[in-house]
Amino acid sequence: MGVRPRRALLATTLLSSLVAVSACGGGTADSASGDVTLVVKTFSQFGYDELYKEYEASHPGIKIKEENIGKLGDYTPKLQQWLATGKGAGDVVAIEEGILSQFMAKPDQFVNLLDHGAKELSGNFLPWKWQQASTSDGSKVVGLGTDVGAQGMCYRKDLFEAAGLPTDREAVGRLWPTWDAYLATGKQFKAKTPGAGFYDSTGGVYLNMLMQSGDHTYYDSTNELVIDSNSAVRATWDKSIEMVKAGLSANIEMWSPQWNAGFKNGTFATIPCPSWMLGTIEKQAGPENKGKWDVAKVPGNGAVRGGSFLAVPAQSTHQKEAAELAKFLTSAKGQTAAFKAKNNFPSSPQAIDDPVVQDFKNPYFNDAPVGKIFGESVKALKPVYLGPDNNAIGDRVGNALLAVEQGKLQPDEAWAKAVDDAKRLAK
Amino acid sequence: MVTDLRPRTAPSTPAAGSRPPEQPRPRLRDRISRVEVKWSPYLFIAPFFVIFAVFGLFPLIYTAWVSLHDWDITGAGAFVGLDNYVALFADPDFWNSVVNTLGMLVLSTVPQLLGALVLASLLNQKLRAVTFLRMGVLLPIVTSVAAVGIVFSQIFDRDAGMVNGLLGLVNIDAIDWRADKWSSWTAIATMVNWRWTGYNALIYLAAMQAIPKDLYEAATVDGAGKVRQFWSITVPNIRPAIVFTVIMSTIAGMQLFTEPLIFGQGSFAISGGSLRQFQTVSMYMFEKAFRDFDYGYGSAVAWMIFLLITLLGVVNFLITRRSR
């Protein structure tokens, strides 16, 4: 009997070796013909399929393989592991802005893109986007910007109609100049349509408001944890609680199966949608719901939520080729193509002003002029500094909000718990 | 001990150099064969011990070594002695996960084994298509854990789940299965029970078939009913099988991981609910080691799981032994 309990540890080892095995899957391999295979690691949807084909056609001898992980939450630990162990990261990796600062702390894990002629590209990106992935002395550029999470508010036309609200996107946008007005609209909606939630879950709305509420959130620019002293965070929390109390939430966690199904079934009427989410909505709601979802302007002043970078890990065995590919994918042309494919909104001013983007109408969303809507949100933009454990703290605050939605904690208890969890995590 | 039963070669007589030169050869062969006889049994059993050492003993010891360090993803940091364990003992999230694991362990093991007992005694009767039925109870074990997790997560869904639908028929309000400890534990224990009851039933069935029929005949003559026979003959006679299943389910229950992970939602599912309602110790270990990359702390959690299982094993053993 004494022998059996070792299984706990055996399981541990197996788990870790499993992780290790899956982490090793991404190495680059040259085929016999001397071709170079570049492995690109992404999460969610980057919309690069067409660009890969084009690049392969114009660069004979280069093959591109994208390895995608659906959820950012699953991708992040893998990426950390690949980079720390020096194995498995492939040749080009996507880095989301919320996890960028922890990688910026170890710039040696990445190829300095300035060594590969990135300097002259700085004008191709919004200045703050360029800054985010540069070291503070400017001697090193770790990543090149892909998209910015330009904000819109997606809404279900049929549900708005049932609630007696306007359905035209201009008029809908005028309903909510501020988040307070959004809250008021929500109350109106719930009075008429109690069966559906006004939005999916409070976590998303909270995050949106937070990203509009100043130049930093949980951390100040010296990476000091300020979650309980930054009044903007608390104010955003309180506003979110007000919405929970008004019963606006459908209480469906983001990225859960019910959330996916909710787009199809009309379980909720609005969802703050960063540009990259349009692809998700289209995929989940399916062709039969074409035209039911539309995009209006987001309450408050412009905000970003999300947005990514491409970097070349120092462990890549084809750094030169990888850097060229990253430059190609993040060029104004590449960003425009990704926008057309998955509505990932460009971070390149040239691409933003490109008529292709400006005049782009998304047929799935009633030909909504998403290029214009998101473009306006980006212009009003102030960059927000996100510290090292930003996303992990966000997870904990999200859980606390969820507990309030479930009625398991009083708002004050939940806030205290979120702060406490954040402090324990960051210590 | 190994005994060499072959006749020994006569000790070579060191006669004068008149002997032919092949004299040393049989000697060498002899020595080889003696070594072979002495050591080959060890060689035959070596694979198990080598594999155990590589995959069992080494990780066990290495995990203990890691747990004494401030060990993050970049490798070994400072030696911190028992600091990780001290922090662990003061960590409410850890104790919460221990309580959750034990709660789900009770909710899954007890009904599972009782159900298996009943099922086995039913299958031990003269039934039509008995082989078909016996194979049938094994089906759930063939299903992948992930599939079980996904399907049952839908069955226990708050808005569109089958269980809430059925409860609605008798006018019981929909239950948010993930929001409370009792409800999430019930849902997860149901998955475990569904999957393992048949397996345990077959083990009991095998043990029951080894019970001599005359015991039952004698009992019938003495006027004992079916129920009395079950408790006084069947159960005592399959005690070794019961002890085995109790210990095996305890070990499995202490390592519960996949079902609660899939039952969780969103991108932070490893937390097992908004307030960690159903986060098990294994999940907590995984969160610490592979999400926060605190390998030292994660290893300390792993060792605590090991110690807890040992402790529970001993308790199990003592209880089942005394109740003879």
C-alpha cells in the first residue's frame, strides 16, 4: 500500500512531461530540399492565412506553419514556458499587450528587431504602440504592433426592437454617450425584455470601462501594485456593481460554451466588442444570424482593450527570415489584410487611413462601417500602462465580480477579496 | 537464495605443464555461468525497478528537492528550506482545495461503492443476457474523461441544462451548479460515479463468484433471507475486494483533476469557480506550478497531496482491518 500513493507525484511528472512534450512541438525543421519552415505561434484569430500564402509565393524556399491556441489564457503559460526553457517558441510569437510588460522585463529572450532594419519602420505604427514594445532607452525593439483593440459596442437588433429601443446604429450610439447612459438604457431594456441579459457578463464591461479610466490600472509605471490606491479602479468597480445590481448581466462567463451559444441564441443584447471580437461573434452566431448583430460606438471616450505584437524569440534558428516575416505581417499592407479577414484593427496610421480600412463595411454586421467606427475610437485614444501580472490580476478581479453576480459575495467583500488576491499574487 | 545445483567442475589440479593449453577455457565458461545463475534473476526483475526508479522514485525525490527552493520558470533559485511549506500551511486557497477534494471524495466514493455492491449482487443473479449486462456496466469507463466532463457540464448547465429542466418540471428553481460548493461537488461527483461504478461492480462480481455456493445453501436451510445472506455472507467474503476498491478510489479521488477543470468555465477555469468552489488540490498544484510558474510552491503542494493520500490510506487500512 505504501507504494501506491506515489501516483500523485507520478501524475505530476506525467503532467509536466506532457507539457514539455507539447511544448517541443513547435521547433523549426528544415526539409531535405533546404526549405525553411517558419513556425508562427498565435492565439485567438489573427487572420493571416492569405498573407502566409502570399508570402510563401513571393519567397520561394520559405514555408510558414501557424500553430494556434484558442484562448489567450491557455496560450500565455505556454508562451512563458517556451521562452523560459528556450524550446518550442518557434520563430514568430504573438504577444498580447496585457502580457507584454512581463516579457519586456526580459528583452534578451527576443531578437532585437532594430538589428533587422526595424528602425525605419517606426513611422508605420501609432507612436505609443511602437513605444510599448521598445525598451525604455530605445535601444531595443522587442515586438512590432499588429492590431489595437479598438472599441465598439455590438448589439442584437432584434432584441433592441423587442425592447422598443432604436435599432439604427447611429441612433443606438446616441443612446449611450457615457457609461451612465448605457446603464440607463440597460434598465429600460430589462424592463421590457426581462428574458434576455443586457450584456453577457460584467467582467467584459468592467474591463472596457477600466481601459478608459486613465493611463494606468493595477500597476503604476514603476510596476508598483496600486490596485487599492488607484481610485479609477475602485470607481470602475463601483460602476460595474451598479450594473450588476440593476440586473443587466446575463451572468455568462466569457469564453465559456454558454457564451459561445449566447451569440446564436440571443441570450444577451449587447457586448462591448473590441475589433478583434467581431470575428468571434461572426463565427459563434453563425451564418443564420447574419444581420442580427450590428456595431455602434462604445460609451465614453475611445478605448483600447487588447491588441497584440509579433516578436521573434532569440531561440529561433531562422531569426533573419522570421524578422522579415514579422515585418511583412505587421506592415500597413499586412494589417489591412488582417483587418479585412478578421477585423483586427490596424495599429499602423497608414493602414488606418487607408480607404480600404476607412470604407470597409462588414457584411455580417449589416454592412456596418466598422473601419470608420473603430477608427474614431482609436483616434481618441490614450495608451494605458499595464504591469507585469496585469492579466492574472484581471482574472482574479473577474472572479470577484462573478461571485457578486452569483450572489455569493457582497460587493465590499468581493472587492476586499480581489485586492487581497492581487496582493498575494504580486508579492 | 540461488543455489547452483550443477556438478562443480573438478578443481583443476596444478599438475606439471604437461596438460593441453585449453585448460583455462572451461574455467572461464564456468565462471560466466556461475555469474549468470547468480545475477540473471535480478536482471529479470530489473525492468520494473528501473522504470519505478525513473518514473516513480526519482520524481518523488526530485519534487521534494524542488519544493525546498524558490524555483521559478527560469530554474532553481535560492534554497529556502521549508518556507514553501510554511507559506502553504497559512494559505487559505490551499486548505480550501483540500476541503473541496475531501468533500468530492466522500460524495463520489461512498455512493459509488455502495452502488457497485448492489449492482454486482444483481449481476450475480441468474439473469437473461447476463454477459451483455456485465459488459454494459463497463461502457462508461471506455468513455474519455474529457467527453464525460463536457457532456455532464452541459447536463448541469444553469440555463439550458437537463437537470435544471427536470427540476423545473417539479417547480424547483433553476440551480446555478457552479455557484455553490454543494452543487458543484454534486455535479462533479456525479461524473465520477457514472464513470467508475460499473468498474468497481465488476471487481466485486469477480470476488462474489469465488464464494462457495454451499455457504448460501446452508444459510437458506438455516432460514436466512436474501438480504441477511448479502450482509452476512457476501460482504464479509469479498472484503479484500472492498478494501482494494476503497483504497483505489481514495487515491483517484485525491487526484481529481480533469472533471472539475472541464466543469469550470472561461479562461481562468483552473481556479475552479469564482470563489474556488470546486478547485481540487491537483488543480491548485497545477495553477501554482504551470500558471504562476512557482514550481517550488507547486512541488510543495504535490508533496502535501502525497502525504494526504498516505494518511488517508493508513486510515482506510486501519478502519477496514478493525471492522473484521
